[in-house]
Amino acid sequence: MNTALKHTAVANYRSTSQSAWSTFINWCNGQEKDRFLWLAIGVTGHGCIVTPLTLLAIMFSGNLMFFWALAIGAMAMCLISNLAAMPTKITIPVLFLSLFIDLAIVISCITIAFPISR
């Protein structure tokens, strides 16, 4: 009894590339050895430099309560994720998100304080 074997090979010629987000998350995973540096940047740099400057911009532009809540929430996100000892895969994106929120608040405060229509 003869058995016929048939082997098929599927060729895939498409190149695979990682998205920017997965590349960023892989980089964040590689930063695990520098976790305490990122903790210091998050708590000290964000809490002692960026947040007070954001609050100063809020005070100079009319003291809107909505901006106060956003600034405190952004600082709380960063602080809570660091105090919970989350991996850098979580803390670094949270840090960048909170810095982006603070930057958006400062830009909004500048546009409120110095309107273009004058």
C-alpha cells in the first residue's frame, strides 16, 4: 500500500511592522530597571515643578475651578500609579498623559488670559 504525502507551504510576503503604541510599550517594559528614576521624575518633577507651574497659570488666567480639578486629577493619576508600585508599562504612559493634560491646561490658560480678539 503506497501512501502519497503532499506538503504545502504558504508563503507570506507581507512585512510585519509594530505600531507606534506597541513600540512605546516595549520601550516602557525595557525601562523596568530604571523604575526608581521614573518614580522620582513622576513624583518630584511632576509634583514639584510641573503642577505648581500649571496651578500658577490657572491662577493668572481667572482661577477656573474646572482647571483646578483637571490639574489635581492629573497629579493624582501620576502619584497613585507610582505609590501603587505599578510596572513602568503603566507608570510611564500615565506620566506622559498627565504631562499632556497639564500642557493642555497651560495652553488653555494662555488663550484665556491673552485672547486673540483684542
